[in-house]
Amino acid sequence: MQAPEALLRLTEAYLEDLKLTPELGSQRESMRYALTGGKRVRAVICLATTEAAGGDVEVALPAAAALELVHAFSLVHDDLPALDDDDERRGRPSTHIEFGEGVALLAGDALLAEAFRLALTYSTLALVQELVDATLGMIGGQYLDITGVDPDLKELHRLKTGRLFAASVGLGLWAADVPEAEHAPWRAFGEELGLLFQLVDDVLDGDGVAARVGADEARARAGEAAARAHEALAAILADTSVLAAIVDGLAVRTV
């Protein structure tokens, strides 16, 4: 089993060599700018799931990259003045500050389309459906966030953050050709990942759940989500040690 650091290196190498559609022309510069940096957590989870399920990591790389392209699309659009209006992303100017709002909007659109192009390289449409459903769920969560609707924060996080994390596991299973009848314990694990990530994010940023219930309570809830994730992994008859290590890393992260 490959460590998360090794899976991260595989992801970075694949993204660096990824051939974007030639018709996009110089638009590809802004797309690559938007893709630079980040923890690649979703891609690493996808690859680790595939390997734990007995699949080939190399086969899963397009699916893992598709996740990162969807994530990058969401960040580019989130940063626009019409949404979160953030001028900085990952320690440097946001894509719309660097290239202008129009180009950034198109860059996000193109990243999303390229993600689906990658997903379509697989023989099973179930993998494409997984990515589509997760993307729509994420957009639905973002809609709740920007329209001032005040839903249960757990539901907001399940959509805006959790759907793509859950899909990281789902795409990994499809890439490993795991029969759908065997997905349940893996998906129970995947459902906890987004909640865990977002709770720790809220603690670090001092908003969301942490702003409502306090940092200590939010951190405690993150610990409970991590515990449930470990319980789900324990029910899987496979070597899930790398996935367990990823959970532990998410639970204690400081950035």
C-alpha cells in the first residue's frame, strides 16, 4: 500500500502532464494557474480507496484528477466578486485577480468540462454519474450558502463539502471495479470525511459550527466524525491502513 505522500506525488505528476483540450488556446494558462497548489486530499482519498479495494492506482488517476478539476472549478467561481469575493487563494492572487473576472469564469467552466471529459474515459457510466451527482450536490450547498438560507449546518456541509469527499470514495470504488452491492461499508466511511474536514476547517477559521458552538465543541464533533470513520473502516474486509492514516491527518490538521 502506498503512503498518502506517494499518492500525492502521483497526482501532482498526472496533473502536470495532463493535456488540456487544444481548442481552449491560451485559456489553458488560467486553468493551470487555478490548479496549482492545494492538498489534493480528494484525489489522494480516491487513489487510496482504489488501492485498498484491490484496484490499480494508475487506472484511478483520471478519476482522481477529475475530482481535483471539479474542486478547482468551485474555488475559482467561489472567489469571484459575485460569490465570496476573495482576492487571495493559496497564498497568491485569486484567478480573477490574476486574469480578470471574465477569464476566471471561463476557466472554471473549462475545468468542469475537462473533469467530465476525464470521467468519460472509463467504460462505466456509473463513474460519470457519481461525479455529476457530487458536483450538483456541491453547487446546491453553495446556493444555500450564498442565498442566506439558514439550513442545518450539517446539511449545508454535507452538500457543499461532503458530496465531493464522498465521491472521492465512490470514484475510487468504481475505478477498482468493486460491485455496487459491496459499496455500503465504504460509502459509510466516505460520508464522514466531508463532515470531518469541514468541522476542522471551521475550527481553524473560527466560523461555521465553531462560531455557533465554540471551538472546543466543534473540535469534539470532529473527533466524533473521525471515530465514526474509523468504525466504518473496521467493517471493511481489506487493508484500509492508508485510509485510516488519512482520517487521522484530517482530524489534527492545522492548515
